[in-house]
Amino acid sequence: MVGFFFSQVQGLDPLTSDEVLVAQNVFFGLIALVMILAALKMVTTENIVHAALYLVIVLAGAAGMFILLGAEFVAVTQILVYIGAIIVLFLFGIMLTKGSFGTEEGEQRERNRMAILLGVLIVAVTSGSFIDSFRDAELNRQAPSTTADIGDTIFGQFIIPFEAISVLLLAALIGSVVVARRDQ
Amino acid sequence: MTVFNLAIELAYWQQTVIRSILGLVAVLLPAGTLVYLYLFKMMSFMQSRLGPMEAGPYGSLQLLAEVGKFLQKEDLFPRAADRVVFKAAPFVVLASTFLLVLVLPAGPDAWFINIDTGVFLALAVSSISVIGILMAGWGSASKYSLIGGLRAAGQLVAYELPLVLAVMGVVIQAGTLNVQEIVLAQANGEIFGWGGIGNPFIITQFLGFMIFLVAIQAELTQPPFDMPVAESEIVTGYLTEYTGMRFLLFFIGEFATAGIFSALAATFFLGGWYIPGLDPTSNLFNLIGPLVLVGKMLLVSFLIFWFRFTYPRFREDQLQQLAWKVLVPLSLVNIVATGVLKVVF
């Protein structure tokens, strides 16, 4: 399936040509539909392992979207980091801690209220900022930047933020070791 | 864009059909070859026995007999199993295998996808199988399966690091993440000005090659890294509740992945589809390239299966220690050394 997308992008060079790409639009619609359904199932399902697996579908859909846009590096990073690492960590944590999940009624209602509030806030803030910054600007179709360009940018222009993030991650790592460790 | 340099231009849908069929072949053929050649015959010879001899000459039809046997079996589900997750798990593992085969080039024009991020994609999709294994372990609703699934996930995550880091040396030396260009970098390379055999990276990246071999052995959960399916403790780990067709899918996935990982090792370290003495751009390689790649793949997988039949199983803590305390530091040293030498020379 992914191979199909890749050859699609290469064969037609959709990002530099002006023609309307039917196949790309069809796949955008399909992926968007699957993502929305999976996202709805994810927040409504009672089973926490199922929720994590629905999240896999949503994230894979996002990777597919990036491929349709020709941003293969971002797509592969999405797969590697989110599906290959974070979801695996979720599943691992769930399976190590609890087998089955009973829900307490009162706690559940409280949590639902908070979740709805948070969801509405996120939608309002992000859609507001998107509409405000792009308004009626058209998508700028240009050839995607190559992996080499991304590497040059990260290790040239953004070297200090990049290093700062790695120090932050190291601090988090050491912190978790200190918290988890029992001193003898 | 053509798969083989034919005189006719193929339409997009024709190319897609050809690619799909060849992808299927590229997954199933190595799996069958490895099972018959190594698992049936070589293991038997190493243990002074003949192996399967009844079905066909020298037991060559044994594979068909095995597949027939699995297909006849009843499709059983544990009563408490989470049916959807249980059913989907083998397909997730197989999906990872099918995505992995996409990045392998088998000739100058014979490839499935030729993208800038090939190595990165290979390493990313190989991690999807962890989710399938966790699904199998959890969905079976059996404690053996769950323990096996958790062990497998822990092992796969641990050995993914040395796997990725070992390839980094090759990427630094070739200066690209594109698998096709890594092959060409080896074909056009020179050893101190002598370009007779190109520059297969196994010479300069021997440490990386060894780390890669150990890491793929562990990624395949093969002995000596078969703690997740240790039969004396947890039956067959996450495979315990699977029968018939679904077990067969896991089995095909395991051996197909063994073949594809071997082919990746051959591509990164042994020069891929290239053989010395010929022009790497010549059209000939579109025909003999796949054969060369399969030959090199059989060589690497011979090593994998040799270790598999020779060494006893690691204990769980030894297995994790090997990954974190030996392989990861070694591969980091390898990356630093490669980087320094790359700048110096």
C-alpha cells in the first residue's frame, strides 16, 4: 500500500505540476475517513488496549498524509517514533500494569467532563490560529526538500535548539532512573 | 521507472501489478528456500541425520506437504481471547515484512521504491512487527502468550538500537540514506586507489557487520536469542494459542523476515546486487542483479542459521545486558571512529 503511494508520488510528480490529481484526492479522502473513524473509536472504546491500537491507525493515516504531500522523511519519522516507539511503550506499560480495566462510574464522569473541555479548547485554539495565519492562501506547490536539506538545516541553522532538546531528553532519562532506582 | 529495461513503456497500473507480484515473490521465495535448505536440510546434516526424504526427491516437496497440513487444521480460538486483536496480529507482522522488502534494490533499474530515506524507512517499518507480537501476546488471553509477548517486545526494542546504530556507520561512509546509492557507493569505491573489487563496506565496517548480524539474530527471535518462545518455560510464547493458518502466517513472516534482513545485510555490507568487474550501470545487472542478491542473501542467512543451530539459549538478563552494555557502546564507538575517519580521509 505504501509502495503504491510512493510510486504515485514519484510517477506523477504532483508537487511541481499544476494538474489536478484525482488519485491523490481520492486517497486523501479515504485516509481522512479512516482516520476520523479510528479517532472516534479510540476515544469511545472501553478497552484501553483497543484504544492504543486505534491510535496506531490514526498515526499511520497521518504518515500516509505526509507521503501524499511528498514529505517522506516526516512520514518515516512518524512511523519510527510514534508507531514503533511510543505506541509500543503504551502497550508495554498497559500490559505490564493491568490486565483488565474496570471503570468506576464517578471517576469516569469526571474524566469525561475534563476530556470534552480539553478537546473543545484544542479545536478552538488550533483551528483559530490556522484560519488566522493562512486565511485564503493557496497551498504553495513546490518540490519537497530532500533529506540532505533537512539534515543541513537541523545541524546548521537549528543546531542549538537541537542540542538543547537532547540535553533535555538526557535530563528526563537520568531523572527517571533516579526516581525508579531503589538505593541499597 | 521500468522494473526491467524493456523496449516497451509500461503503463502505471501495469508497473504496479508487476511490482506487487514481484513483491510477493520476493517475500515468499526466500522464506521457502531458507526453510527447506537450512531448517530442513542443513540442520539435519549438522545433527547427522537426513531430514525429510519422503515427499519428492530429497524431500523437496516437504514444504508443500507442510503447508497442506497447516491448511487442513481447525482454526481454534481460546474462549477468553480478544478475537479481533487475535486475528489481526499475524497480518500486522506480515505487513511489516512486506513493507521491509520494498526498500531492497536488485539492479540499477530493478527496485520497488527508490527514495532518499530508504535505510530510515527499512528501520522504521521493521519496528511495526513489535505491535503485531504484542497484539498476539495480549489477544490470546493466556499467561504464556502474554509473558512471551512482553519478552519479545522488550528484546526487539532493545536490539533495534544496535541494529540502527550499526547501519549508521555505513550511512556515514556512503554519505546517503538511499539504499540504491549505498550499493553504487560500494561499486564505485576504491581501496587506497585500487578499484578492482569496489569497496564493499564489510572491509571498513566489519564491526558494524558483526553487530548487525547479532542484532538481526535477536530481532528474528532465533536461538540463541529465543527467550520469547522458550519452549521449556512458556510453551511457545506469543505463538502458544495459534494453530493452522494463523500459525503458518507467523512462521512465514519469521523466515521471510530472516531472508529480507539477510538481503539488507548483503546490500549494506557486501555490495548488494553488484559483482566486481562489470559496469554497475550496465543493463545486464537488471537480469543478474536479483540472482547475485539472492546468492549473497543465502551466504548471510547461512551464518544466521549456523548460529541458530549451534548456540544454546541466552538467559533473559544476559540477553538484555548484551544489547545495552556491549552492542550499543560498541556501535557508538564505531560511529565516532567512522565519523572521524570520514573527515580525515
